[in-house]
Amino acid sequence: MNLRLSLTLSAAFWALIAFAQTESEPKVKIGGTLRGKYEYQTNEKEGRFEVRTARVNVSGQISDKVSYKAEIDLCDEGKIKMLDAYTCIKPWRNFQFTIGQERVPFTIDAHRSPHQQYFANRSFIAKQVGNVRDVGAELAFTFHPGFPVNVRAGLFNGSGLTDQKDFWTNNINFSAKVVAMLPIGLDLQFSAQKIKPDHVDVMMYDAGMTFHRKGFIAEVEYLYKHYENNSFKAVNSFDSFISYDIPLKKCFFQKISPLVRYDFMSDHSDGKRYLNDKEDKAGSLVINDYKRSRVTGGVTLSINKPFVSDIRINYEKYFYDDRSLAKVSERDKFVIEVMTHF
């Protein structure tokens, strides 16, 4: 009896040791997002299938103080791009330091990953006006004056995602963002960013708020973009949407979410000089995206938990001063997208 008890206790002890060793080993997580969709332009009566996103990432914890992430998109509008490659050091619970390549801390909608988007296509703020990834270093701090406030600020090259090897500069770009999460379900966000895509500094200021209560979400965001020496007319961009989750019982879908969005942008330049439609330092800033507004309506059907496996069905109605200026993919259309996040 004593021998059997000793063997049992010994086995239990070594099992606990093995479990503890397994738990202390660095954890690696492989994830990603796939987005396939069909679009049909109602005026041109033309359609297409497209793989919009095929992201794969590796992330993990080296310890409770060091984490990392590397993410690549195998099909970002048909191109392969390295998106994230950074290490995060967290010496204290409310403070962290990040270095590497990442989406800079700026705006609300541009900071959402593809699986977190509410609509099949991003807002003008997220796609055209305020979409910036770069290489640099960032500090983040959270404090609680009665509610959580997160402050993030960083310095970045300005080289973008690919031009790093022989890139040297005496100009440092910066970005900073403050998020206050009020207890009434209201998040307030303010951010500012300086970039220098070419020969002039570009300053951007963004403010917005998100209200969420149970299944209801409403959001508004405004971005102002100013070019040094008035080298291009300042850009104004606006985005707003509402969404409401309706749970479904005894159904293939867990919920359905009707939603509607309005967004707007004035004439926009990417801050680079062009001559004869090609980048050229002898040229000048030009309009890369013409003034337009858009109304988007539709529903999102969630097969699993929200933002894990969704079917997004949208209709986009565009408004231009001159419809002949519309880019080939920026016209009235129906969109059906299947998003899977793993």
C-alpha cells in the first residue's frame, strides 16, 4: 500500500514538474486573416472575384516582459508585403517599449486589422488619407484617473515598409495618440502625426469618438492634413458609422448586424512630386485622390464569434463633382466578402 502510494505521489510530482516546464516555455502563436470577395459595379455592369487579404503572422511571449510579432500579407491587392516585424519590451505593467516595423499610432479606423473592420472596404481615412506603416520605436503608457487612459508616442524613419537598406535621414517623423475610455461606454481618441514622403513636411491631426453599449456602436472621426508652405491645399476627411448586433438563436449564424456609413474626403495628395504621371523630383504635388463622398449600407453575418468568421454584404454609393474622375475601383458597387480570422 505504501509502495503504491509512493509511486502515485512520485508520478504526480513528475507530472507537475513536466506541466510547469511546459507552461514556462515560450509560447508561439500562428494566426492570420483571409478575405475573399466578389464585387459588382452597377453602372459598368462588370464584376470580379478578389483575394483582398491573405495575412499570416507569428507572435509570442519570450517571457512575461518580452513579446514579438511578425506578419506578412501574401496578397495585399496582389502584392506580397511585410507588414509587422517588432519586439515589445514591458518592464512594468502599465509601460511598454516597441521597436521595429508597425502601423504607427494614428487614427481610429486605420488602426483596425482587416478582421476588425466593420465594412468590406476601408474608409477614406483608413485607406487613402491616414494609412501609415513605418519603422521606428514607440513608448506606450496606461494610467487610471478614474478610467483607463492610454498614451502612445513614437519616432519613425519615414522610409515606409520597403526603403530601409540605404535610407538615412536628418528628419525624424513622429506620431502620438491618446485614448480615453470613459465608463459610460464612450472612447475618445486624439492623435497627431508628422510625415515627410518627399521634400515637404506633412502634419496630420485626427480626433474621434466611439460609443458602444450592448450591441449598438456609433463612431465619428475627423482628420485634417496640412502640407508645409501651402504646397498643396489642406485635406479634410470624415468618417462616421452606426451598427447594431442582433443575436440569432437556433440558426446557422450567431448574429446579424445591420450597419450604415458615411465618409468624405477632399482632394488628396500623397505628398510626393510627380511629372508626367511618374514620381519625379522635378515635378510637383498633384491630386492622387479626387474629392468624393460615399454612403455604404449593408449587413454583417457572423458564423462564429464576431470578427472571427463573418460574411459582409455591402452596397457603396459614390458621389463625385465629376464622375469621369472616379478611379476604376472607386465606383458604385455591391460587395460580398467572406472573412476568416484564425
